[in-house]
Amino acid sequence: MTATVEPTTTPSTLKVLGACPHDCPDTCAMVITVDDGVATDVTGNKAMPYTNGGLCVKVDHYLDRVYSPDRVLYPMRRTGPKGSGEFERITWDEAITEVADRYRSIIDEHGAEAIIPCNYLGTQGILQGLNVGDPFFNKLGATVAERTYCDSGACTAYVLTMGDSAGVDPESFVHSKFILIWAANIMSTNLHLWPYIAEARRRGAKVVVVDPVRTRTAKAADWHIPIRPGTDGALAMAMMHVIINEGLTDDAYVAEHTVGIEELTERVQQYTPEWASQETGIPVEDIYALAREYATTQPSVIRIGVAVERHAGGGQTVRALACLPALVGAWRNPGGGILQLPLWAFPVNWPAFMHPELQTPGTRVVNLYQLGEALTGGLDLETPLKALFVYNSNPVVVCPDQERMVRGLMREDLFTVVSEQFMTDTADYADIVLPATTQLEQTDINFSWGHLYVTYNNQSIAPLGEAVPNTELFRRLAAAMGFEEPCFQRSDDDMIAEAFDWTAPAMEGITVESLKELGFQRLNVPSADEYAPHAEGGFPTPSGKVEFYSSGAAGGNFVVPLFRQGSNDHQPGTPVDPLPHYIAPREGRDSDLAARYPLSMLSPKAHAFINSSYANLDFHRKVQKEPALLINPEDAQERGIETGMTVRVFNDRGAFTVLAKVDPSTMPGVTVSSMGHWRKNALALATPASLNPTAFADLGNAPTFSDTLVEVEIVGGAS
Ligand SMILES: Nc1nc2c(c(=O)[nH]1)N[C@H]1C(S)=C(S)[C@@H](COP(=O)(O)OP(=O)(O)OC[C@H]3O[C@@H](n4cnc5c(=O)[nH]c(N)nc54)[C@H](O)[C@@H]3O)O[C@H]1N2
Ligand SMILES: Nc1nc2c(c(=O)[nH]1)N[C@H]1C(S)=C(S)[C@@H](COP(=O)(O)OP(=O)(O)OC[C@H]3O[C@@H](n4cnc5c(=O)[nH]c(N)nc54)[C@H](O)[C@@H]3O)O[C@H]1N2
Ligand SMILES: [Mo]
């Protein structure tokens, strides 16, 4: 079951090689010390080059999570009113039988589409993660839950432009001379990339951050460029305007490895730096300087954060950003290009985990970003939803339009099952709660979306209480429903054997056995010092080139990243403008709403939480501090707000109450309240999600969390 790495200190002490389960680009390799069956320490694995023995403030304290007295350890049935948190312990047999019986009667009465799963990435491993329930719900005939909370717009845009390339190896950043960090708070959300950026700086690189907020990453950079939320596309288009008109393009690279330079040249003429300055709030000379320095300081690299997609024009913004490196020939050398998701480098065997062939063709699709509407009659669904199955997710906190979500969850006629490690805001509304294991109690194997190593998680301790891994949960449910396909009979080891296409060139030299032994292995790709995947072009697009003019967009042929399910685009088959362009924020300065709600609200990631996970644990809450709203001194003064006052943040969708923090690190017109805090721990029982809209961005049904206008008022004096 376990792999040991060092001679044990006493016969009963084991060092087990593990891997972090979280939805984070770092995917750290871990070492778990186990004494007499009890985990006593979790550290980073020093042998792993990229994460280099480090963990983050969250997972450094993973044992607080595993052994928390608040863990859900037994199946439970609701006894009190919905949301009251009153439950009684029941057996697994009773729980599974009740779920299966209810599903059968709902299917008889309403059809299987009345059931919807709701899951995301509480655990991201290939076995226990995003797809673990897909075969079950596909076979059941349940409504297909489309999952596009994170990067689906960026992925769609990126793949349309340059194909599913892994992009720049993060370890190659040491060779970059100009590092442009765009809408990413690296020091909080991608910590292990920072040492490579710091090393590049030691070697003379300039580091620039484009972010409305002077984050800890922006503070550490050479140049912080504050930008109005959702206007990034204007800046990117204006950069291309300058680069093309001033002849800063790498003409040989453009001629050989791109499509559509003439059309792009014509397109960018309208996007002058003077216009972009008005739109973005960035001084015009800074736009010129950024474009010129980016183009002429080679190799230059752009690291795009997920946050860049979270507004009406997020997709087209990523289209523009993905064009830039080819325009200036950044791809010629290691450390030049763009880094979005190196996940594309991993030959994951997605179909073996999703089993799309079990889906009945034509089954309806509901996007989980609109779950609140779907549960409350807002989507005009022919068959109303009667059952919800939540696992690996906490929709009350992570979905928009929180008030509506809670109204949906309060429905007496909705049968809700939640598989969880903790009694989250969502679990409180369950009819049945099922206990889930943590990473130490389960086996898994991981791709990464932030580096080029496969990691393996050996199980290190026995499950606590009656908790089960997600794989076991769905084996039990499938058995109760009488599903007999071989995929429902697989053991975890059988699944590990199917996790990758082991014969793919990237997997050469990597086996299940070697991974169990080592805990991690780098894909079989060139070393970071030599990794220049597109020095000679070779982009995985239909033309083999970077498509400034995208034939896929023109023809309505969007690549659907399979693992997300659903259509992954609002109107598949509908052509989209084949050239990158600017789409202003829906709730921007010029919208009708702006008179009533003049402030933008951002809800970025919390430093000490991972999404809403850890937000219930004392240590992490202490580090993160109380929920707060950053507001610029100008905006605060207009409203008489001082630091420490209690303020109500509101719009037509809802309101939440927090402490004000008057702080010039956020630009005028922009307020910030990190996501993740739990509703039940918040003043006035609401979090920023209650203000977020359910409208999609332009591509990939991406969320629009950053496209949110609000107003702020004082409810209490400073304490
Ligand atoms: N500590 C921690 N780490 C995490 C997570 C976590 O919750 N906590 N979550 C993980 C997950 S799921 C993800 S997707 C990644 C996300 O990691 P990031 O991509 O870094 O995402 P965010 O922190 O949401 O936003 C990054 C920055 O974008 C800025 N921003 C917001 N809107 C805009 C905009 O319109 N334009 C520009 N230019 N900037 C904008 C915010 O001010 C913020 O500083 O982090 C992962 N890592
Ligand atoms: N306002 C706002 N909202 C956002 C974002 C934002 O920036 N702003 N970001 C969005 C993004 S990028 C993302 S990725 C999503 C994240 O959304 P989610 O993936 O839903 O993230 P979490 O809030 O961490 O919830 C995961 C839950 O799964 C549980 N869990 C963990 N491991 C397991 C397991 O093995 N089995 C089971 N059954 N449960 C487990 C955890 O205890 C936790 O409660 O949020 C999105 N929501
Ligand atoms: Mo995410």
C-alpha cells in the first residue's frame, strides 16, 4: 500500500510519498510521516524539483484538516428543517438504499433528467476528481452538468488560437527577460512559480503585473500596472496596435508560423493606445512603454491567470494575449511564449473516466454556474430538478447568485445528497450526508495544470470513521442501482492502470510502479533549459500555425475540452468573429447599472484557503483574518467609510456585510473581497457570491465573477 523513502526511525514509523489533492497549479509532491497508523507530519517532498520540498500555508497544516474534530465521519440523515444542520447517524446500507430508492421513484415519476450532479474540484486527482461520478450519472441518464467555473473560456480561446500546446515550461521562466503576469496573484495562488521568477530577475529580467489590485505579487514586481477590471482586452489589442504599427514584429516568425497578419493589422488600427487609455485607466505612455518593452526584450513570457477570463470579453482577451508571443517571435527561445495550462501535455485517458458512451444522446445540459436558477424555475426547464447530488464542491459559496441558490436548496421537494469531509454551507441543506476521505486516506494519480510532472499519492492512513473515497462511493451507488458495466466494477488499481495513455511519448520511462516508488516524475519532454516547443512553429491548430485569424472561430468549430462535459460553448456551431476584438464589461462604467452601482467588486482567491476549503479551520481563518472589503481612499471618503467600520456591499442580486479596509492598494472604483469564507461564518449570513451574476462570458461559458457592480454603505461604526 505504501512506499517508503527513507530508513524508518523506528519500526513503526513510515514515510509515505503523497501528492497534494488541490485544484491549484502547483500540485506539490508530499511526504507523510505515519506513526503507528497515525499521520504525524506532512511536508513537501524535497526530491521534487519544481515544488522543491515546500508546501503552502494551507497544506502545511493538512493534518488540521484530516484530524479535525469537525470531520464528517458517518452517513447522516436530516432530522430538522432544511438548513438547520440537524442530522442523525445512519448506516451506509441505509444511506445508499435510501438514495437508490429515491432515485428510482424520481425516475419513474419525472424521468432521470430530474436528477442533476453538482461537482467540481475539491479533489483534483484523476481517480477522485472531476470525473469520478460521470459514468454513474451518464448511465443513470441524469441531466448533464456542464462545469465551466474555471478556465473554460480561456481554454477555448487559447486552443482556437494556438492549439492545445502546453506552452512555456514554468521552469524555463529563469531564461525569460520580460515576465508579464496578467491577472494572477502568483504569490498566493501559484507560489512555487515565484522562485523561478525571482531567479530570472537575478539574471536581469523585468517583472510586470497587470492587476487592478496591488497584490503581494504586484508589490514584489518591478512594475505594477493597475487596470480597470474587465478591460484587459483593450490593453492587449492596443499593445498589438503599437507592436504592428511600429514594426516591432518578428516578421520572419510571423510569416512562417502564423495565419492572418494582414487581417490582424487592419483590425488593430481601431484600438489606439489613446482609446485604450480611456478604457483601461492606464496612462497612454505606459501602454506604449509596455508594448515596446514586451516586444523588444526577448525572450518575453506572459503568464495568464484564470482571473483574466472572468468578464464579458474574457475569451477574446485571451485570444489577443495568445497572439502576442507569436507576433514578437517570443517562442524562438526557452522561456519565451505564454503559459496558460500545461495540463495539455499530459496524455490523460479522459474517456476511461467519463465514459461518455454511457450518456443517452440528447440528454439535456445545465451549466452549474446557473444552478441557482435551475433549482428555482429560472431556466424554464421542461422537467424540473427533483434531486441534486453534490460532491467535490461547495456550490453555496462558489456559485454566483447565492440567495437564489439557497432558495433552491431550501425546496422541500428537492432531494439533496452531499458527499463531504465537512458540514459546509451546502451540506447543511442536505437530506443525506455521506462521509468522504481526505487525500491521506485514499489513492490517486495527478496531472498538473502548473508544471510538467506526474505525481502519485500513495494512501498513507486508513480511512477515518466510515469515510470512503469518491471511487468507492460511486461503486456502492452503481451496485445499488444494478449497473453492471465493467467500468463500475473497477478497483482503484484498475483505474490507475487506465489513468494515462502509458504508450504516449510523454510517458516514456514512467510506469505505475516507478511513480509509486518516486512519488513524481517529469514527463518525457526536453529539459527546461532546452524547452522551446514552438521555436520551429508546430502549433497544434488546423493550420499548424498560430491563428490570428481563427478558422475554427469563423466556422463555429470550437474545441470542446472533453473533461468538462456539456457543450462548453453557449451556441456550438455558431460562428464567432475570427479576429480577436474587444468586448467591454457587461457591468462596466458605461452600463445602465453604473449610476446605481458605481463600484466594481472583485472576489479573488484567499491566500490561506483553497476556494472555500479550509475556511472552517481555526488556523487558516486566523491567517486569512476576518472577511473584509478593500476600498480605495477616494471611494471611502465619498461614503464616509473608515477602516474597521462594518459595511454592507449590495446590488440587485443580494448583499453581504463585512469590515471595511480603506487601502490604496486597490484602484479607485474597485473594491475587493476575497472568496472562500463560509456563509455561516459571515456577518449577515452572506458572502461575495450573493452579488455575482450568472451571465456567461463570450467564450466557453466562462463565469463573470469580475464583471460585478456594487454599492457600499456603512452599517456600523469602527470598533
Ligand atoms: N491560496 C489560494 N491559491 C489558489 C486558490 C485559492 O483559492 N487560494 N485557488 C486555485 C484556483 S481554483 C485557481 S483557478 C487559481 C486562480 O489563481 P489566479 O488566476 O491568481 O486567480 P485570482 O486570485 O482569482 O485572481 C488573480 C488576480 O486577478 C485580479 N483580477 C481580477 N479581475 C481582473 C481583471 O478583470 N483584470 C485583471 N488584469 N486582473 C483581475 C485579482 O485582483 C487578483 O489579484 O488559484 C489556485 N490557487
Ligand atoms: N466569487 C467567486 N467565486 C468563484 C471563484 C472566484 O474567483 N470568485 N472561482 C471559481 C473557481 S476558479 C473555482 S475552481 C471554483 C471552485 O469551486 P469548488 O471546486 O467547489 O471548491 P471548494 O470551495 O474548495 O469546494 C470543494 C469541496 O469539496 C470537498 N472535498 C474535497 N475533497 C473531497 C473528496 O475527496 N470527496 C468529496 N466528496 N468531497 C471533497 C471540500 O471539503 C470542499 O467543501 O470556485 C469558483 N467560484
Ligand atoms: Mo479555479
